[in-house]
Amino acid sequence: MEGATIQRLRSKTVAVGSGKGGVGKSTTSVNIAIVAAKQGYRVALIDLDPLSNIATILDVSSAGLRKVANRVASNSGTLSAF
């Protein structure tokens, strides 16, 4: 990615993290994403917590997750398709 693109992405990135489990990281992340989406922002919610599953909270089917993974893979990792 070009430097300007990376800078724009960084200026719009929110990360939620904690070393302790059960403190509401996933719930907080989902709520922030929902509020941002309702305000018209394009949102990518990425769950890196191996003990959580935001897809379950949002009721996203396995088929839906595969569809997203296939789109990402087919676009060589670019964000322009989204």
C-alpha cells in the first residue's frame, strides 16, 4: 500500500485490547462498530481474540464468513473491494 493510504487507515483505526479475559472486549468492539456504522462510516471488525467469536455475537453464518474470506483472498489482500 502507498504511504498515504496507510496513514488514512491508521488515522481511522480503533483497537480494543486487554490482557485479562472476560472484561468485555468483544462486546465493546461490536458496540463501537455498530455506532460507527450507524453514523455512516465503513467498518471492518476484525476479531483476533482466540477465545472469542464476534461472528457469533453478530449471528454471522459460517457461509457468510467464507464469503468474506474468499473475497479478501481473490482481491490479493486489497481493501478497495470493500
